[in-house]
Amino acid sequence: MNNIILAYAILKYLQLNGTTDFLIAPGSRSSPFVFALHLLKDVNIHTHFDERALPFIALGIAKASNKKVAVITTSGSAVGNLLPGIMEAHSSDIPLTIITADRPYEMHNIGCNQTCNQENIFSTYALFLQIRTIDSNFTLEKCISLINQFYVKAIQKNTPIHFNVEMREPLYDNQELNKEDSLGNKPCMAIKISVDLKAFEENHQAEIGLKKFIQFLFVKQWIALKEYANNKGIKLIGDMPIYVAFDSADVWFNPHMFWLDENLNPVKVAGCPPDQFSADGQLWGNPLYRWDYHRATGYQWWMDRLRYCFKLYDDLKEHGYNVELSDFFG
């Protein structure tokens, strides 16, 4: 299994769920996470040589920014050095995410260097999830699904979270990002966002720049029109459908917020029951929201969506509200 792809998928998931800062202490077993970190955009990366200090630095950043922070270390005694800081995070109700690289199970209890039992090593001070080596029975998609199920529940408890990630050698190679693994597993969507789109952006800078400029002009002109209308005593009313399209940027960039299968296709889709307008009901085809995720994150995506809409309109009509929230049918 491509260790960098696994590391990137984990880190990208955390970023999509609000983690802005990643702190790492250098080490061999955690090197795939170093490569993966530098594929991420819009994150802050901090490096420190002392694992004992690392979680305390993370605590300071989390308290100062009021944002989620993750700590990454290599295997062995380095993990044990994190305990005092994790105890402090637990006492302070700060949900630090701890990622520890680990040797696979077959290397334990045979005298391998820097190998110890890292499962649930922080006991009651952190919620624990073991992420074993990816293989034909435990695919990358299943791994991310497991992480999502764990994280959605764990983040509500406001306590440190510990991911212990097994990584087999070779840890990486220079061509690893450009090929499929021996099992034929394809890179996850998160990898494609960072790798494929980076190349696409470099090859289409002029076209992308033009689209961005047109969007900029449109928003500027729209705001000017809204101000003109408001000065004349006219208010603008916007219509925001409660569902978003399957091929929308919202679903494409936030697949974890919707009920999608391992191929990123909708598991179920939206519609409405029979009524006076349609004897058979209606099938709209929009992917359904993962309300467990939205509830756990305080409906942040919804708040951001509404906040932006109110920049464009004076009042807002929520299209489909009664179907989704009052008489749900999907």
C-alpha cells in the first residue's frame, strides 16, 4: 500500500474537518506524513525536535487560535514522551489529534528497534483508533469510512483523539505518488485534488485566471447593484435550495458531508412523497446530507453557506425546507 497516499488521506480528512495546524517531530516511521503534509494547501506546518514539548506547543496554538491542531510523531519511545502534554489537553478539554506512526503487527515482540505496544497507550486521556496496514481486505475507502465513523462521535466528547497508524516498509519511494499500489487501489479523491489539479492548474493558468476574474467582476457588479437597489428602498430576495447538486463544488470538495459510497456515488438521493402535485412523488437525485457529521460540527457548513448568501441578498427563501427538516423523505 502506498503509505503517502494513506497519510495524505488521513491528513486531508482532518483538514476538511477544521484542522489548520500540524506539528511534527522528525522520525523515520512518520516520514510518509512529512511528504503528505507538503501536499496540503492552506495549512500551517510546525516542526520541533522534542516530542515532550510538541503537545504543549500544540496546546498553545489551539488555545490562541480556537482551532483544531494535530500532532504527529514516529514510533517507539517518542510516543510515550507525548503523555504529559496529552494529560494537560485532556484536563483542559482541548481535542488535540495525535497521529503516531507504528510498525506493523508482525514486527512487534521480536526485538525490533523502537517498537512498543502503542495501542491505547494514553489510556483514559485520549480516545483511541488503530489504523492497520491497508490490504485487499481493508481498503483505503474502508479505512476512511472507519475514521469518519470514529471521528464524528469522538469530536463531540471534546477530548484528545489518538490515531495509531501502521506503516510497512518500504515507507516510500520517489515514484510512489505516480502509480497504483500492487493491489490496484487507485488514489483517493483527496490525492487527486492535490496532485492532479496541481498539474491541471499549471497547464491552464490563463483559463483559470480568466474564470476567476469573471467571477470577481460578477460579484463586484452584483454588490453594486444590490447597494443601488437598497438605496432606492428595494430589497433583494434570494432562493437557496436546501439540497445541492451531485456535480456541485460542495459535493466534490466535501464528500465526507454527504452519503456517498466508496466510489463517491450517492448511497441515497433526495425526493418528496406523493402529494396534490404528483401522485407518484418526485425523485430529485440530490445526495443526502450526513446529518450526524453536521450536528457534530455545529452545522458550521450551513452557517457559512447562509452567511455568504446574506452578503448577496437582503432576505432568503429556503427552498425545500419543509421537505428536508419537517417531513423528511429521501
